[in-house]
Amino acid sequence: MANGRCRMHGGASTGPKTPEGLARARRGNWRHGRRAAEAVALRRAIAQAGRDLAATIRATEAWLSGRNG
């Protein structure tokens, strides 16, 4: 209803209706964000960077051992 009360029970608000209110409600229910798409993508990028670095180190060590051996 226009007054913000439940028409069936006369209670308080039935929840946010506007896009801004819905977004505010979602943010209020946010827990930690570990499973958010952005966080997952960041962890994957960091893991890939670590694998790339390890491969570079292995290649450098192989090059150095071939050069000195």
C-alpha cells in the first residue's frame, strides 16, 4: 500500500521496492564476498601469475644450468 504497510496484516514494510532500496538491502546482507565473481576472478589471476612466475624461474634455472654445466 501507499503507506508502506502490509495490506493483509497491517504490519510494517513489505520490503524495499525501488532499485536503490533493493541494492541497499543486498549490501546489508553481504557476508564476506569470497565467492563473488570479482573475487574469484582475482584469485584465478593471482594463481595464474604465480604459475607464470614459477615457469619463468624454472626456465631461467635450466638456462643457467646449461650455461654453467
